[in-house]
Amino acid sequence: MLFIKKENMGKIKIFIDDGCLFMRIFTEKNIKNYMEYVNKNIIELNEVIGNCFQCGEKLSVLELPKGPEKEVVCLKDREYFVEEYEMLIEEGELKE
Ligand SMILES: [Zn+2]
């Protein structure tokens, strides 16, 4: 059995047979805010845009996630990106 419930904070809760897991759904605005944060605090965007922010490879040759986060991260690094993103939210560096 599997069913999905929408939670606040852009997360969905997925119930599976032996428990549940959370998945973060990003909006265009989330990613825009993240890019602004990176540009202001880490590195100029035009130096990294088009590449995965985690592994640095060209996004055009990588497998990409489905959501708007495909602008900043490849599919295999999505999990790290989610962790980083959640941390920034928790620390108040980023707004939902
Ligand atoms: Zn990557």
C-alpha cells in the first residue's frame, strides 16, 4: 500500500508498508532563492550556472531530476542538495 499526503514546508509524506518517508518538492521560487543565496554568499552564479553545484559536471551531460532543481543539481546529487537546502532553511539563511 502506498499513499501520499501533502505536508507543509514543501514536503510530501509518503506512507509505505513499513513506515513513511518525506520527500521535498521544490518550487521555481525555492530554487531562485537558493541561487540568490549562492550568488551572494558562495560564488558568482555565472561561474557555476549550467553545472551541477555539487559535483561541478555539466548539467547538459548528466541525468537530471524532474523538478526545477534541475537548474542547480544533477539527479545523483539531489539528496545532498536536499540536505544542504534543509540545513539552510533551518539556520534561517534561506526562506521557504
Ligand atoms: Zn552532480
